[in-house]
Amino acid sequence: QTVAVQKAMGSGASGASATGGAALPWPSGYRVAVYPGATLPEGFQIGAPVAGSEKGVGFWRLGGPGKARLRVLEDPNGLVELKESFTVGVCFRAGAGSTAGWDSILLGHDNKHWLAMPGDDKTKLCCLNVDKSNELSADFLDGWVQVFLRSIEGGTSVLAVDAEGLLDLGTFPTSLVGSKLRSAGWAGNELDVAGIAVWDRSLSWGELQKALSPPAPVVAPPEVERQIPKILGQVTDLKGNPLGNVSIKWKANGCLSDEDGQFQLEDDETDVPETASQASGSSSWSCLSFECEGFAPTIVRASSSDQSVNVVLRPLSASAVFDGSAGGCVEDPVTGSSVTVPSNALSYADGRPVTGPVTVKLSVIDVTDPTSLASMPGDFSAIGADGAEVMLESLGAAWINATDEKGEELEVREDSEVILDLHTEAKANAEKLGATPEMWSFDTTSGKWKLEAADMEIDGVPAENSMRRTAREVAIKESVPFTSRPRKTKKRIKKGMDEVREFDPEKVTGSWITPEQFMKILAKEGEKSLAAPVKKLGYWNVDMAYSSPNKAVLLQGTVVDANKKAMQDVQIWAVGKDYYGQSPDKTGADGRFSALMVQFDSTVDVQVQYQTPAETDKKMDVFYVGGKLPEHEASLGKALRNVPGRYIKSDSEMKWTKGSASIEWDEKRRRWNHSVTDRVLFCLPCDEATEASETTPAAEGWRATSQVNLPAPCYRRSQLVTTETFGPFSTGPPGNFVDIGELSVRRA
């Protein structure tokens, strides 16, 4: 069958008849169908001129100078008499001539012109009842057209088919019930008619659409050479309230969280491998940053595959303005933690000294609060003294920031330091790990913690750890004096500890806390002061390190949905129940995770974070699987790039928008249209004649319109990140692989 026939008759056109005509592609069950070569019912007779044929379409040329007509001569069974419920279909084409007046396409025995058009304005259709006309706009009457008249209460519904499919033209307020078809082509201008049919029922929109809509373009889906990673998540505060207008940056991309704290980002430039486990290295990871006024910023490590994240931002604990040349102190009124800035300790990045007022901010992480612990930047992974990757158990952390009066960022002067004093209720089994706390700074480039040399004190007394042993040995050997720095603390510090004393090797154990003593103090209940001088601003953490295989266990398992289907790219977190630390992993294509590093002889919960559809379609995501746009003509490039993304529903109408792109209901076509700058690229036809409120564009079945020859993207409700917790699980002896079995989430 030729394209011409398909466009004229619809997608269901059958093969040509012996006389050169074509069977109509209309729903079955009609009482009578008249077209060139048709076999007519017994007793039903018509008079018509010799049929012609053009590009496989048979037709009668009527009207015009020849004044030919198609007449119903005999209809003993009343097949073309319109009952209470009816549908009439006609396929016609306006021919030569532009004589003014009405060209009747279908005429009833009662002189009702069921369908007509002005001879000098072929952009309208009308129904003539004696001298009264009812016009409807139809600006596509320049080729083969199919029109259907259907009985409705108080009038006649008019549907048509154009290049885009079925179209609702409107309603004639004239009832045709009881009228009998007398003729076709009573016209002063030429009119070609290819077929007429009558049904004794009102055909539904779904029936007609299925039979008449042009086929969707047959195009291959885009080849996905690699998955473009996409990050979807939500930002909340410590109380779980969503945070809007959070600035989120990932490589060269960025966005703001919406009023619900939700966001999504895609990275179309990444070239990192996708095979590395989340806990096995940093080659497949990059940093995602979050900043919001009044909150400490944070960093999340993002993978080279899809990721779901729930991000917690922590408000500032305290801030103060003071003269940078004089120095000052900022103290958290809740925990008693503080940062002390000596005089002239701050400078600009280029080394220039700071003059005038400075603003110093402090935000403290209370690791004993699970939500506060979850606000820790990074993923608790760190680089140890020997360059090996380790995981951290935290005793407390804080963020320090300083700016001048214009908001320009400041640094700690190269030859100076600031004093961080963290007050914590955390306790730890340091003897089990055989480790003492160290000071760790956060590297915003790698998203990992780095071990730093810093002279720690606990409750104001110098404490020995791995990074301070060298300094102590030098002090003993050279008998140089040392100073115990003053610390702000809620506890009473022993008298004399704030004084400068001569170093006495014989009394060293009385002036220093040994590693063994350090471990015992950490195991006790109650508040502790952990202080150290630090040489830069940003995040600082007091932690103990552990690693596999000597101090850790690797958990393994499988995540499945409610239907037992494996879930890929699911974020996994182990959360210590008897230590303050977390560790990440992700599932593979088989739903398995196998590198979830946790402390040995401990108890942990396992959290599974996955995506679920939102309960409403207020927000809708449009995307191509794999993230890559399909191959397209250059002229479509700009419009097509505006298609993917998140669309927000209007409060006043059934319309979703994203910049110059929109998705809205087309009442005349009973479908959803996806447009970019008023150009309709994709559509979702509805199966039945439904109201916009009865359907949703977040569904399958989208197709390209006749304007493009492309595969349609996917449309779905926005996704939320859901967290389910499983456990507790016991980890067992170090060096083991522990399989915790199948974790079945609620999502179907």
C-alpha cells in the first residue's frame, strides 16, 4: 500500500480493489460502505460517474463544471437513514475551482447539508439546515480528508483526521437524526469522494483513533555505549524539613533544589570506569557539593552510575565578628565546642594580612545524634599515613570558616594556627581497634579525609597518638620545653596544666597521656574535650581508623524488590550500632553488594536507598534511557536538548513546563502534546475520549509527531529517595566475608 493511501485512509487501509479503489480503513460493523469497487448490500443502489484512481486511491470526481453527483437510488432497508445513534464517515478531497457558495459534501433528503464547505474558503466545514449554517474551522483541507459525524445530545459531533491523527473539530448544534442520505457532491466546485460509510452507533474516540491514527515512526532506539550517570535526591535539615534553593554542583553541572528539597543532575562528560566498587577506590567517584545560606556546606561522593542520595545539611552552631588583628573565639552554646583564633592568624589566599573585622563560623557535628552523623561530608573513607585507604570511626567533627567584611574567604596564615576544641559525649572501644584518635581534615577534591599531624589534648592534657610520637621523642632527646595550650572546656582542667613548664624526661608520663591511657578515657561515659591546633579551615574530624582485613569485615548481600527482582545501582549504607561510623557500597546488575566494610565484632544496621515514584504527578521527569539524545537533524538540535529534565505542573491548568518546553493537554486531539517553543515534538494519544483530569502524561505510549522522526523519551512521575533499614547484623571476627542474605524492599 502506498504512503498516499495510508495518509488519506489511515494506518489500517487495505489493498486496492479490482477497480483501482481501496477498502476503507474504518472500524468494522458499518451498515453500509460506499466506495469504488465496493460490494453493496442487496437492494441498495447508487448512481455515480466512472471512478478514477490516483496513487492507489480510487474516487469519484463530483461537482464542478461536470455537475456529476453520487446519488442514493434505492435504499429499501433504510441503511443510510440516521437513527438516534449513528456515525457517518466520509473521505473526500477539495478539487479545482473557487466559486463562492456552499459545496455540499453530503446532502440529506430533507435538504439538510450534513457536511459542506465554502467554495471560496476551503478552511471551514459546516452543516446547513435550510438557510442556517454552523461553521467549524478546518485549516487542513488541502488533500485527502476523513471526517466523521456522530450523534450527540442536542447536535452532531464532528471529528476529522489530519497528518497528526484524530482531531475533534467541534459540534454542530443541528441534529441529523431521521435524515436520509440523498447525494454527495452537490457542489459548484470539483469534489473528489473516496468513500462513505454509515454505522448505527456512535463510534467511540478509542475505536476511531485505533483505526485511523497514522503509524508511529519506526525508528531504532539510540544505542547506549555507556550509561550517563544521573544523581537524584533530596536535601533536608537535621529535623527532616526539605531545603529549597540549595546550590548543588557536580563537575561542570549545577542546579538548585526545589521547594521540596528535591534535585537531579546528569553528567554527560564523565569518562571514568563503571566497574569499581564504591568502597574499593576513588577512580570512579567525583564530588557533589551542597551550599545553602545559614548552613554548613557538605560534600557527597558521586559514582559513575546512577545514584540516589539523601543529603542532610547542618545549621551553623555559632558565629562571631571580631578584629582579625586581635583574634577571638567562637563557642557553640549547645556543646561547648569552640574555635579560638589567635591575633593575626588569618590571611587571604595570596598571603596578604587581614585588617579589619572578620566573621568566623562554626558548625559542630554531634556524632551521638544519628541525623547529625549522617551530615558528615564524604563517606567516612580516608587516606591513612601510608597512603592506604581506611574507614573512620568518629568521635566528633566540625566545620570552620572565616571571611572578611566583604565576604571574601580567608585562610590560616602559613606560620600560624587556630585551636579547635571539640566537646563530645561519644565513647569508643579504641582498645579493640588498637588505635588512638587522630586529627583528619577533609579534602573537597577527592571527597576523602586525610590524616594530619596535630598535637592533640584530651581534657587539656597532651595525648600521645601515632602522629605525635615523633614530636615526643624529639622533645625527650633534646630536652626542649613544651607547652600545654589553654582549651575552652566545661570541665575543670587540672591546676598547672595551662602553664609553661620545663620538660622533665623523668616526669614525662605524668605530663602526657599514653596511648593506653587515651584508650581507657575514650571508653568512659561522659563529656570529653578533644582539642588540637589546626593549620587550615574547613572540616576537621577526630577519628580512629580501621581497615580490611585486620580490623574489618566485608558484608555481602542481595537487594531485591517486592517481586524478588534484583535491584541495580542501589545505594547501601552500613551504620554502626556500637560505634559512630558509616560505610557505603552499591549493588551491581545482579542486585549484589560485596564490599561493605564494617568493624569486626560489632553490630550494624544496613540502610538501602532506592527510588520510588512520587504519590502525585506535580513533578514529572522526561529522559532518554542511557541519558544520550537520539541521532537527529541539526535543525532539531536546540529543541531536542530542551526536552529532557524535570517539568513542574501549573497550579491553574493541566500543563507542565520547563523553560521553553511544555507538556499540556490537547482537547481537540484528546492527547498530551510535548512542545518546545510551540513546536509539538511528541504526543501521547489517549485510548478513549477522556478529560484531561482523568489521565496523566506520566505514562507509556508516547510517540513522535509527524514533524519529527525520532524515538520518544520516557515520561514518569518524579522519583523520591526512600530509605529502608535492615538489621541489626553481627559482623564477627576480622578478615571475614559475612553474607547477610537477601534484603527485600517494599517497592514492587
